[in-house]
Amino acid sequence: MAFEIKKQAKLYDVCIVGSGAGGGMAAKILSEAGLKVALLEAGPKYDPADPEQATQLKWPYESPRRGASTTRAFGDFDAAYGGWQIDGEPYTKKNGTEFDWFRSRMLGGRTNHWGRISLRFGERDFKHKSYDGLGDDWPISYQDVAPYYDRVDKLIGVFGSKENLPNEPDGFFLPPPKPRMHELMVKRAGEKMGLPVIPARLSILTRSVNKDRSPCFYCSQCNRGCTVYGDFSSSSVLVKPAMKSGHVDLYTNAMVREVLTDDSGKATGVAYIDKADMQEYSVNARVVVLAASACESARLLLNSKSAKHPNGLANSSGVVGKYLHDSTGASRGGFIPALMDRKRYNEDGVGGMHLYIPWWGDNKKLDFARGYHIEMGGGMHMPSYGYGFGMENMNGKYPGRDGKPKAAGGYGASLKDDYRRYFGAHIGFAGRGECIAREDNYCEIDPNVVDKYGIPVLRFHYTWSDHEVKQAKHMQDTFEQLIVEMGGVPSGTKPGEDTKYGLENPGRIIHEVGTTRMGDNPATSVLNKFNQAHEVKNLFVVDGGAFVSQADKNPTWTILALSMRASEYIVDQLKKQNI
Amino acid sequence: MDRRESLKALALGTLSVGTILSATGCEDKKTTGEKKAGNAQGYGRTPDEAERDKALTEEKFFTPEEMKTITILADIIIPADEHSGSASDAKVPEFIEFIVKDIPEHKLPMRGGLRWLDVQCAKRYNKSFAECSPEQRIAVVDLIAYPEKAAPENSQGVAFFNRMRNLTATGFFTSKIGIKDLGYIGNTPNEWDGVPADVLKQYGYAYDEKTLATCLKIEDRGKIMTWD
């Protein structure tokens, strides 16, 4: 058989690459407008309600490894197909720097397993340079995005509470669930320290928003995907309804190689490999929308070189891949002696925290520029692999049931009883903060390495600055104070300067954004304020790549709002025959 | 009513979870009898993952002698008591056989640790650990079971016993017997309406008025939300 590129016969109005938050929203809005859409996804079909794929309500003993993270990074029952490393699809790092890249190859992408934390960016988040002189302002303001946030809230559903906090805009919320026991303890401790401890904002249906989805039944397993669609994932909530319109052709296992262009430099479609038959194909469309994730979309642009675009597509500025930034992250755990020997009840709740702590500080009075929010975990969770590890570091520190000290470690009935006594008595805090976007944090094409499809791979270069390290130090101080204020004992030793205060590697928080940022100036940005490439009018990027700056928020709600806005702009521009 | 039917009923959104749970009362016998069809492993594996599971299950790592020692040790660590069965009742040795193949970093420390133990027994009693009397076994275990009291020359044994304790505990408390013993009672459709009143009282807490006014009224759970 000759090696050839087979053309799909159909000409589409729009070809979307990637089916996560950005791509799913684009597929929904564009198909509802009556446009013919090709939706390409590099992984297989996925439906959490499919019994072959479902992991919800499985017990640890249904897995021979009891849910350990050997084959899935977040454990056997986690919904994400993929992980930090994918066989045959490497990435590399430059100059000894670190970056970890989490890819989820499946319908819905990383929205299948994410934490559902759905925070709006605030007014300051869009104009941070005006506030502190660092990074860049977005070309749009909160007021531009607010109507789309409103619609996303109502379409998808997010619980929360109206708080009127500066830079933490309220939305159209579903009622939040009542706090768990340890969360009430955090609230009391936090309020003594002057921290706002408020209901979390998660896209989980405490009440439904439409007839196709059921309300949450409190199994605490959103990361496994929900069989009744009681939480948000792009596959269940956006792609599935979009498919019903009949206007969307879904191409799964379609690994896109590059964006195709004509002599005038306009995009004409994409070339892809069908993983099922390993043949090369192309899809033609009037408009190409990239939503493959910030780094994968940048990779596609950089790999789409032509005479018209020798530097990669939409990259005369050289900005594609630059200003890559992930949220900062650091964490600490503790033990709460008061919660030993707890009364048992079903404390699962929703799949995540019921309360959280938004950023409260005034950075003008601190030695780092940007804030962070605090997430928390604890309670009587379902045990899985790792449960009970390290008892020898615990049971020598607290008296036994008879009030007498015990020797650490041990065996037998007395040890067996300790596991019962310590169940549900731990607390964990994690900070998620803003990193300042810098030109010298970037991904680029590795000149020497290709993946198994022959596609040149990404090479990362990323360092933390003092702002991020000092922010992590502040997190550690806060976590320790919170644990102590709760009457608890912080676990292990406090992470110090030698470990950058426990600051995780860049990429670890899986909030990477900024690689195709928007702006008014084509010399310093890739996209205009409607996510449209400055240089290629029929090319759009609707994933986190468009972000000028990540806030101390999770990016998904903003990706959804901006993708909705960009998609309606595409419909409008097609009508006006501008593209 | 089986779990899937319960979920379907929940999906309709009319029945309260309380109704479903009291109407079923058959959680245990139904779920044990029911084997998930189709996917060989029955816990949502991709084809690659199912293949890997199968390969690991067919492979054998520990010798029969090693398995015997693992079983004795596991039951010393988690014996049967008035609440529940022992580690071997919960098939912990089988779990350990699987997990060392799944997470190979356990392989060498486990094999070497078992050998270390046998050598200690041979020096003292001229027998392997398994051949020793229960009293002799406990005498050797006591040398390595208490990290803060153990003699420095036994530190490798302490490291081995810590690993053995961890794997035994995790295998036991993730088993059906162990989860019941631990008293974890979730992983089932529920209506979360806050911490039980007696527990709030025990710790000196109460839901304040603002929280009660803001949070979900559980009776609204089945109603579609409107804002306008």
C-alpha cells in the first residue's frame, strides 16, 4: 500500500482539535448555531456511564492493587487515561529545568478527573500589571467575560455562596453542601487567624440544572467520572448534547499532526493520524479551532511550518510557546488528636472540599507579588492502597485506649485497634497560587526528538522566581498555623528553603496556560481578544493557551467562558463573511 | 433493588436516597453475587490495563516457602479478634504477591527481608522462621517490630518489618473484611445533610444561621434550579 494522505470527503465549517473544556464548549456553541463541525480527539470515546469504563462506586478490593497509582497517576479508579508519561509520546526538558506535563487522551480530556473547582477570575486578575507592574494586562476585562461566566454557571452548574469579596466575583450558584466535621474545625481555626473560610465553588450539581443530568448523590468520587452526570465533564455535559444536534462528526483516536494552510496562509484544515489504522488523513474546514491544551496547541502551531509561516503558524512574533505558566502548589498534612476514636457515619459528601479559603492577603505588604487559595482534605474516606502506611510514626506518640503510652510500631490486636482509632483523624492543606508569566518560561520544539507518529515533540524550559518561592514559604507558615490552631500536630518536618518550601515542580498542578496568549499587539501576542490568531483570521485557540496570566484560581471556568465567547464570535464573523 | 437500579431511581430524582436504602436492605448479598459482565477485570480497565493485570496475575514471584512466611507474619501483624478475621482471612498474602509484581520496588526488600529473617532464626534456633515455634517466632519479631527500641544491628530487619506491616495493614483495611472492621460506611448513594447532631455536640460545634440559610435544603435536591 502506498503511503498517502487520505482526505475526508466532507468539507466542514469548523474543525475543532481537542474535546476538553475549550473544545467541548466550542463544539456545543458552534453546532447549536447550525455549523457543520468535525471534532477531533486524540484518545478513545469515554462515557462514565458505560459499564465497561465506569469506576464509580467500585470498592478498593475490586482492584488487585487496591486502587494504587501504578497505571493511572491518580489511582486505579481515576477517570484520566494518560498521565505524566505516555508510552511513545515523550517530551524533553532544557538546561536542567523541570516541567511535568499531564496529558489525558480521551473524550473530554482532563475535565474527566479534575477537582471541579470553578472560580471566576476577578477584576484585578485581568489587570494585574496595572496593579503591581508585573507580567501583562489582558486585552479584556472582567466586565467583558462576566456575561459568559453567568451563562456557564447556568448551563453547567456550580455551587457556592455570595460573599461580596474583592476579586472573588460571585456567580449564579447552586446551594453548597453543609461543611464536614474537619471543615468546621478549619473554619473556626481560620477565622481566629483572620482567614475567610467560605463554601467551596465546585461544578457539582447539588441541584440539577436540566433534565439530562441528575443531582449529586454524595459518593465523593467526581474524579472517577459520574454515571448520572452530576458533575461537569466536557464529554458528558458538552460533547454528548452537541452530538445530538447531528451537526458534529466525532473523530476519536485522531492524533493531529499539523494545521494545513493554503498559499495565502489561511488554514484549510488539519492532518492527523488515525491511531486505529495508523494511516494519515486530513480534514478540511473553513475555520480551525485548536483546543488541544495549552502546550499541545502550541506544539501544533510550531509544527505547522510553511513558506508563508516559516516560524510555525501564527508565530511571526515568536511568542508561541512562551509565557508558559502553571499554578504554584505546596501542601502539608497534620493529625488531629481530638478526632481519634470518631463516631462512624457516611462522611463522603461531594467529590471535593465543601469549604475553601480564597486569597486574603495584601501583597503590597508582603514579599511576594501574587496570592494563593487554600484547599483542604480530611474525613473518613474510603481506604485504598497506602491506607495505614507509617503507623510506626504515629502510634508511639499518643496514649493507647488505656491512657498509657505505647511503643511505636508493634503488631497484633493492639496494632489492629490503632488503625481503627486513627481513622479519619487527619487533615491536609494545599495552596494553589499565581505564578507570574515570564517570556523565559516556555515550550519549544525539540530539534532532535519525535514521538512514535513522527511528530516533533516539545521541550520545556521553566524556572520558579523568588515570588513563587516566597509565596510557598507563606503557604507553609499558614498551613502550620492552621493545623496548630485546630489543636493538631503537623506531620513530618516543615519543608524549608532546601526544597523551595515544598513548591511542586512546574506543571504538577496541571493548570499550565499562556503559550498562545492574547493581546492587542501582534508583536507580543499570538491571539487577539477573541482568541483569533492575529495572522490567520480563520484560526482560533480556545484552551488555556490564550491566558495572559493565570490567577490564583483554577483555569477551567475561564477557559469555558472564553471558548463560549470566541465561538459566538466565530459564528458572527462567518455570518459577516469576514473569515 | 440492586445498585444500578438504585442509581436509576436516583437519576429520576424523585425518590429520596433514604427511601431507596430502606427499601433495599440487600446491599451485601446482591453485590457479592453480581459479577460485572464484559470487561474481564470488571473495574473499568482499558484494554492495555486489562492485559497488564492478566500478565501480572499469571506471573509468580514468591516461592511457596516465602508465601508461608508471609502468611505467618501477616497474621502476627493483623490477627483475628472479636471484631474481624485475620490478615490471611482477608487474603492479604495474595494481595502482597500481586502488589510486589505491580510495584516492583517492593520485590527486593521483601525477598531479602524474608531471607534476613530466616538467617536470624537459623542463628538462634537452627531453623527457618516458618519452622520455629510460635514463641520463637514472636521472640524474633519482637527484635524488629518496635523501631524506637530495636538494637542498631537489627535495623535492616526493622525496615523489612515496617514494610511488611504497611503492606499487611493496607491489604487488610482495603479488603471487604477490613473495610467493615474499620467502619467506613460510604461508597453508596446518600443524601449528605451535614454532620450528625450528636457529633457536632460532642466536639462543641453547631451550624450557624448563615450556613443553614446558604446551604442546600435536602428536600430541594430533586428540584431543578432556577435563578430568575
